[in-house]
Amino acid sequence: MLYTETSEHFIAELFGATLRFDGLTSRIHKELSTSRYLYQFGDNSENPMFKFDSNNSGLKNILLSRVIDIEKVKTRFSFDPYEIHPTKMIMQPEGGCLISFGTNFQSCFLNNCLIINNFQQFYRMKDILYVCIVSKSLALNTFIREETNKHQWPVNTTDDLVGIHYVPSKAVESYKLSGQFANIFLVPDIREPNIGKFLHRNPDILKKALNCSEFLYEKPFKWLEGNPNPSEDHIQPDFVLKSSQSLFWDICDIKKPLLDKDNLTKGEHSRRRFKDDVYEGIAQLANYEQYFSYPENAKYAKVKYGVEINSPKLILIIGNYENFDIQQLQEASRSLKDNYTVIDYDSLNVAYLARIKKDIANKNLNN
């Protein structure tokens, strides 16, 4: 559950997907405005499709968008959103956020809704399991009473369930999880720990996309030998990944998707180099690799966690579809060792779905 405070509202949104409920992890976020949170591109609320101007209203099971190039949407997200949201409302005119809030607004919710936002040639998706938006002026006891009345058991229809959805196949299940992943990394100014916790709680994405059999999340490894800085008593990679093809582990660090950046590099072809955000991630990975080059540290990792490192892949996840220019990244990578890999969040998401589709095809072939 991501709790977000904006200048005018409080927002609570469910993220993630699992076959069996095992509790919620709470994360905190701040955003300048609710329209920026919903629109994902910027603070622009003109020409909306819906204007909420009352109390306890909501939308269920619907796709909202302006006129879109569906092929471009499918290219970015690797699935057809119309397949999982057949009920659509499409608005012709140009504009920003599809939802706005009037002066009398108190609270609203969206349950199992998909919003496709676009700005120029770029598309972003907000796949909403459930989100509740509340005016800061609404009395707490009134809000609690409304929510209690809304979420009663037993329910009359499945539409009254919150955050619980029927999926008819493994493919659709993976599309929902993929949409949730896109939703989290496309939250404006999202913090890295929020993305990391999502990947930890939804392990199939990393396992399938990066071809690993298991991983450890934010585990501390003590410096026992070779520590160049006494004030740093341990390293703590975001993820260490056990390769599905060997007994050894790789190292992965995550950074922000940098939604406000046009690209990840600077300079012309002959002097192409990474921007500071990328270099910071590369420097951290180099420090992790150096840690495991010392025998005492390597021994500690094996005894403590069963981790064996030998010529590891060093994987940096940063950026997104809009700022990840593969040719420019290759030019900037000329100075890197071959074991470094820089991948953006959209490509990670597409790799996850590609592996799922391959697994489904192999299963059908074997049957």
C-alpha cells in the first residue's frame, strides 16, 4: 500500500499481485499534486474526462484514455491493454490529466481501472488495482464510516471486492503483474526503496527477466578484509541474484527511472558518457565487485548467505523507455568492462513478459 500526500489530498493505492494474500507492506510517498500523480507526465488537469465533485463516488472496471496509437502502447508495454480491460471510455480532444476534482470534492475511488496517459509520442500506463483519494478537509470519522460501509462481507457481486481480481489464464495474470510494475516505476519521483520492495514482494519479475533462480534483497555483507573506508563496515547491494545457469551469483543495483530526464548520456558521439545518476550506480557496482575479490569477504558471504561470486554480471537498472537510447548507451559503455549491463525498467518488464510467453508456449508444446 503506497500512501501519498499531495497539496490537497491523501491517496492510498494498492500495488502488486499475488495468488495468496500475505499482508501489506506500507510505503510513504509525497507528490506535488494529485493530477500529477494520476497523469504521470506533469501537473496538467485541463480538459478532463471526469470531474469528481462530491463524496464517496467511484469508477470500476474501466479503461480511460484519449485517442491513442494502440500499437505504440503495445510496443512499450508488450501486451494489449484492451485484452484485459474491454470496457473503454476514449476521449477525443487533446489535454492532460483525465481526472480532475471540484471544490465540493470529498472522496472517491477507482477499482480495477486502467488509465493510459500520453504526452506527444510517449505513453504511460496507470494500472489501478484500487486507489482511494480523500480531501484533506474530510473528517476522519466520516471517512472511516464510509469505508466501513463500503467494504462489507458478504458481497453481492465480485465487483464489490477490492483489490481481488479473477484472471482467466497465466498470460492475463502476468499482464496484471506487468501493469502493476509499470504503475509503480511510473509514479512521479518514486523512491528507489519503493521499487525495490515491490520487486522483492513480486519475485517473478526479476527471476524471469534476469534468468535467476533466487535472489537476496538488501542483505548486509560485512567488510572483513580490504576495507578502504573504516566508516563503511558493510556493503548492501539491492539484489544479489543466483544464476539459473550456474552455481554463482550476480549483483544488481537499482536507481530511479528518471522520468524527468530526456536521456541518460551527454556529449557527442566521440565523447559520449553517462550522466551522474548512471555513473553513481556503476560506481556502487564496482565497489560491490571489489568487496567479493577479497578471500575473507567471499568466505563470509558463502558461510552467511550461501553466496558464491565468480566473475559476476554487474547489472544496473535505471531509466525508462523514453530516455533509454540504446545506441547512445552503447557508445557511453565503451569504457566499461564487459560484465556490466545497463537496463531500463521498461526493458526489464518486457523481458519478464517475453519469458512468461516462452514458458507458456513450451508448456503448450509439451502438452
